[in-house]
Amino acid sequence: MRAGDLLLVTRAASVQFVRPIRFRVIRVLDLPTYAGWVWLDGYQLDDRDQAVARRSIYVQRAGLRKADTARRGRPRTPAVPARRRRH
């Protein structure tokens, strides 16, 4: 994994992620860890892949998955004003 990767972080990576999050990696931190574990610095993303929080997370490499790059949630549609009917 490297900067820019989009990950899906679930319980398979760490028990703290009962609800999965999408995570954009800024960098892999060079901190001492247990074998198979890693510290990641990055952004937690919302359903539109917009950053909502910067976080450092401690996870198992084997539990990380690349996230689908397709936009999740409903696509944005421009608001269309209702037309007034003339009598």
C-alpha cells in the first residue's frame, strides 16, 4: 500500500472497525509494530469520497482491502425548481 490508495477498512483489519470505513492513505508511518500490523496516516471518507476526518489508524495488513473506486451513494443531481402552472 502507498500514498493515494483507497482502502476499505473493516473488522478484518481491526476490531475497532465494527462499521467499515473508506480510507485514503496519505502515508505508511514508520513506527515499530507487531508483525503484520501497520500504522497508516490518512483521511476517513464519506459516501461521496469526501474527507471527513484525518486519522492515524493501526491495522493488520492482511485485513485491508482496496476499495471500489466507483462513487458510492446516490449520484448528485442538480435541483430543478418546480414549474408554476398558469391558470
